[in-house]
Amino acid sequence: MDRREFLGSAAVLLAAPRLAQQERPRPRQERQGTRLVLLGTAGGPRPRITRSAPAQAIVVGDTVYVVDCGNGVARQLVLANLPLRAVRHIFITHHHSDHNADCGNLILAMWSDAARKHFAGRIIVGRDLMEL
């Protein structure tokens, strides 16, 4: 066993008890204030194994604002424990496929996620962001 393997094994053994006790997501009523959730940080349209396409969520209380809709944004919202029905507006920073490819799919997923109603928010794109 070389040094790198030893250190890796030791780290796993030391982290295992902590990971087993890892905190569960807090109930929604405890989450207040404003926070930024990075849903995807990869650049460009090429799929990657370890990173998702550009997308962020700004969470204000129980309301979610999505900034950019890279591929897989609905799945990333679900993985971040953010309810799709809580999305109020979608902001697209610019028209590149890695930023807007899943906008339509996100709206469809929101409709099918028990809300079963039309998207009442706005989709605000590029230059229109400067006017807000």
C-alpha cells in the first residue's frame, strides 16, 4: 500500500461516522431568508460526468427563481430539494444552448409536478434583465 492509498483509506475511515450522522434537510418552515443554490456549474454544451449544465436557483423564503436552464435543470432542482411548483420566474442570461436548452422541459416538469397548472411566472431573457 503506497502513501496515497493509505491516506485515502484513512480519510474514508475517519469520515464514515460523520457521514452516517449527516444532517437531513431541514423542514421548509426553518428555511428562511435568501440563498443561492448552484444547480450546475459546467460551461459549454458538452455533457460532463461530474458537473451539470449552467443553472442556479435563488431561493427567497419559499419562492424559487431560476437563473439559466442548462440541460437537466429540473432534475437538479429536485436533487436540491427545491419543489418545482415553487418556481416563480425563470431568467435566461443569454441565448446559448448551455443556458436555455431545458427551459421548455422545466416548464413541462413544473406542470406535471402535481401543480397541473400553467406557468404563471415570467421568462426574462438577456437584455431584458438590464431593465429590471
